Amino acid sequence: MKEMSGARPPHVLMSDAERQAVTERLARATSEGRLTLDEFEQRVVGVLAARTFADVQSYLTDLPEEQGSAPVSPSEEVQAVLAGITRKGQWMVPRQMRIIGRAGSVTLDFTDALIPHPVVEIDVQTFASTVMLVLPDGASVDVESLLGNRRVVKVPVVQSSGRQHFIVRGHQKAGELTIRYQHEFWGWHW
């Protein structure tokens, strides 16, 4: 943690942006295979609860120092115009996403994704499109600010402590938005 501890004394309070930088570093370590998803989740919970640089030191001591790594983008736009877009497996989830669809389809599977922040905000702006959001087990969703046809299947709308929470807002016209967990049957997942 040279880049942080060298610039700031360990007893100095961390800002939200500095905590975010540490969680992004943990996410990169996970994508490199240095941490398991369980280790990543446990460390992120600790980092988000940390107040000082000294508090986060133990979560980083077994990781190599980084040299100018690119941070996770805080936002991303996904456009599906007369096309289909699917994301699944291990992919890095930004804090904010915008889905733009015109006669297209978007499937975002967050089941195995690397999510370095507790809340993900998704702005949906679609017309004649289908959108499928597959959330990780235990995640919750808030769709109160979403206008249009939506279907939330067995996903709680109350945020659970220590679990991912998704806020979905925007406009869905002449299409459908489905939010659900991953289906499983005899070892098959979809």
C-alpha cells in the first residue's frame, strides 16, 4: 500500500474515494486469481468499514504492490441497437451503468461478476427491447424509480446488510425488463 501510506499517515481518516480505490485494487487482485471471491467479499466488507489507512493495511499486505494500474471505470454505457449484448462470467462491474436499447436485447449476468462496491446503479433507457438482469444470490433490488414493464422474480426489494444492492431506474417502453437470480437444474445454470 505504498501509494497510500507513503502519501498519508496511517492514522489519517480515509475518504470514500480512497476506500473505493482500495476495493478496486482488491477487485483487480481477484481478477488476476490472487484472491477467491469469498476472500474478496470478506476484505471488501472490512475495507468499507475501515476508518483509517492503518485499518486497511491488513487487507493488502499479502498482495504485490501495483505500478500504475488503471482503475475500474466508475460508469459504463451498454448500447443494444438492433442487436443483442450479453455479459456473463467474471467481468468487472462499474458503480453506475446505463443501458440504451432500441429493438435490441441486453443480458447482464452478475452471478460471477466482480463487484467492488455494495451498490450498483443501473439507468435503463430502452424502447422495444428486452433486458435481463441476473443478480448474485442474496442481492436485493430497488425498482421504484423505473417506469415501464418490469418483472422482478423472487428478488427482495429491501437491502440486506453486507449484500449487493442494485438500484434500477429509467424508462422501459414497449419491451420488458426481468430481474432474477440464476436458475439451476441438475447442474445446469442459466
